[in-house]
Amino acid sequence: MSEHTNKQFTSDLETTRSLFLQMGGLVESMVKDGMEALATGDLALVDQVREREKDVNRLEVEIDERISLLIARNQPTAGDLRLLLSVSKMLTDMERCGDEAEKIAKMARRLHESDDVRYEPVVELRHMANFVTAMIRDSLDAFARQDPVHAAQVVRNDKEVDKEWKGSLRHIITYMIEDPRTISRSIDLIFIARALERIGDHAKNMSERVIYMVRGDDVRHTGIKNTERMARGEPAGEENEV
């Protein structure tokens, strides 16, 4: 690769990284705005989320095309190739986070338009939403800084989101049992809680990709302790661990 070509490749690689981080920032704001619409009834935020979803989809296509061209034209070395392949996989997870955020916004609109939202589980869901948006932010931060240890912490945090999801589900079901009039709104809130849980899963997937990008180790399905070991550059244990 000539010096000019190499400089161009490095520049294009950095542009690709920057566009992905921009896409991540949009998705993070979509989740926040969807939950704010649920909590406050500000339905202008719902329209804002739907507009940002279009930007997220556009960025997904653009970044995907850039990655294909970079691989085809430059035959990147192992480290750069891992970065490009990792971003390609992370793109899918990030776009799906955007889809889930849009679902939350749509549910918020439906609940408020039927004047059927003002009750306690919303507070619990906001706490869960804060947790998963922090996971998105931390996975992006780990990606930007190429920090596998920080990424491993996001993988561990997904267990807490799973606990929040189960707790929210129990809480909402209790409301339905105590007052059957809440069944319709409760089902919508369960869908919102499920969307948040899925966003946590996608953030975990992205963080696993960061570890692969930096260390070259595929940590999927290896257990949290092994993930943390490999993120530190240590060998995995003999058995999968939770």
C-alpha cells in the first residue's frame, strides 16, 4: 500500500468510526426521548424519535457501504480488518436499538392519547431506561477508546438489566391482578420493558465485539468471568462460568 493510499485508508477508517459513534449518539438520544415522552406526555418527542430513526437507518446503509469498499479496495491487515468486521456486526445491534426506541415512543403516544399512563410502574421503567442508555454510552466509549475491560463491564451489567426486566414484569402483573382495568395499559408497559431489555442485550453484544476488535478473542457464550479474563488479556478458564 503506497503512502498516499495508506493515508487515505487511515482517513476513511477514522470517518467510518466517527459515523458509527454519531449513529450511537442518535440511538442513545432516541431511547431517552422515548422514555421522556412516556413520563411527561410530550408527544413532540415521539415525532423527534421517528425522524431520528430515519437518520439511523441512513447511517447504517452508508457505514455498511463504506466498510465493504474499504475491505475490497485495501485488503486491510488483521487489526484493521477486525475493526471493520466488528463495526459491521455492531451496526446491526445499534440499528435494532433504534427500532426498540421507536417502539417505546409509539407505545408512549398510544398510552397518552388514551390518557391511560399515569401510574407507578413508569417510574420503575425510567430507572431501567437510565441503565440501558448508560450501557449504550459505555459500549460506545469502550469502542472509541478501544478499552476491552470497560466493554467487559457492560457485559456484566446486562445481568442487572435482566433482573430489572423480571422485577418490572412482576410489578406490572401485580397491577393487572389487583385491578383488571389496568390490563390494557399494563400490556403496553410490558412491551416497553421488553424493548428496554432487548436494548441491553444489543449493548452487551456490541461490547463483546469491542473485546474481539481489541483482543482478537470471541467472548460470546463464554460466561462473564471468562469474558473479563480475556478482556484483560488473560487465558480463559476451562469451563464456562456465569
